[in-house]
Amino acid sequence: MTLAQTIPAALLARARACTVLLLAVIAMPSAAQDMSASALARPPEKIAYTIVNTYPHDRDAFTQGLVYRDGHLYESTGLNGRSSLREVELATGKVLRKHDVEPQYFAEGLADVGQHLVQLTWQSQVGFVYDRKTFKLERTFKYLGEGWGLVHDGKRLILSDGSATLRFLDATTFVENGRLEVTYQGQPMRQLNELEMVKGDLLANVWGTPFIVVIDLASGRVTGQIDCTTLLGPEDRTPPVDVLNGIAWDAKKERLFVTGKLWPKLFELRLQPASASGS
């Protein structure tokens, strides 16, 4: 069975719908423009890593969002009729709790806000708020456009929609209150998907690629890049394995967890400091 036979047509349409847009350039005084362009065009640091642990992962989980908080691993899975919110046992990959999302919804990113979990949907423009302990659905909310990745930075929610624009939402009202354009060497960085905060920096999967980028939230510039091309070995790259997606950070023990859609494994990584990773 091919991947195209496994993934619904709606998902494949998302890939075909991606087009190249022109970057709008704002006129600036030449000296300032040169300085700004030089700073923005700096290549990101290549961040190396070591694999600390490898854990089982449910191969039926079309991973859209991953959260690790207080010793618990939570996962949002997608596809219409297969979307869910889960609590997963890290060591075994066993699903401890599961809330099935109604089949008309294609679930996407996941974030924790206090004692709640907030889950996006792809094109339905509706989000769900659950009690983190009971998985009880407490409320829904609306937003415009598509929902891809979601993270809480301690003050606000950050939402990605596959474009180069991140949207900021009030964590209580879910009203949009800001935007940030993300650039890679001065060019728009599109296809931003699953998001995670790590020590003040924003990490994002780049959909359809094996890369995770590090984004400076002050400037929107991609300052680092993690190449996960060899993370999943050839023995595990059999259908229906899909793309890299899913980042979770254990702030207490400083552990980074990474997986992918329909991947059989979840990895615990230790990142090397950017300055020690080479250019």
C-alpha cells in the first residue's frame, strides 16, 4: 500500500495547494537596509543532537501535536474519523486515556494552558478546551483560517497555519492579538507546523521536511536548524510512515521528545549548544 492510498485526498490536497509567494520589500534608507538585510540573511546555526532514548510509538497515531507536562505525555492525532486526544505512557507507548474527536473534525496542534489542554482543527476553524486531568470537553472557540500547530509561551498562545505568519492568541479569550512573520535568511519560512517552546525559543517542524527550526520570537528570524533526516532508520521507513511531526519539551528534566506521523518510534534527544554544533 502506498502512502497516497493511506492518506485521505484532503490531506494530499494540502500539499498540492502550497504555492510560492513573492516577498514584499519595504523601502528603507540604503544604509539601514543593508544592515538589516545582512542581519536577516545570516544562515541559521546547525544544531546537532544525540539520541538519549528511543520509545515505542503507536503506528496508527497521525501525530499533530505533542505536549509533556508534569510527567504526562499528551498527543493530538489527526485525520477525519481517526482524530483524538490521548495520554500516552512514555516508556511503552501505551495509550492510557483517549478522547475521540467527532469524525467531521481533523484534529491538529495541541497546547497546555494551566490545567487545560487546547486542541486545534485543520479547516473547521474551531478549537477545543479540555480539562487536563479528566479530558472533559469544557468549551469550544472559533478562529479564522487553518489551524496547524499550537503552543503556549507562558503568556499567550502561538498558532501556525502553514504559512510564514505566526498568530498570537489571548490564552483565555482566544482572540487574536498579534502576528509575527518568520524568515529564513531573509526569506519567508513557510510550512511551519507543530510548535514547542524550549528555553524561550520557539521550535517548529517544517511540514514535508525532516527539519526542525528554532525561531527568535523577538525578530521572527530562524536562528537554528535541526536536521532529523537520519533519525528514523531505513528499517522503520516503511508505509504508512509519514513526515516528522511532534515536539515536546520536559522543562523539569530538560528532555526533548520528537516523533512523526504514523512513526513506530518516539525519540528523546539531547541538543548540543549551537556554538558547539559547527556551521
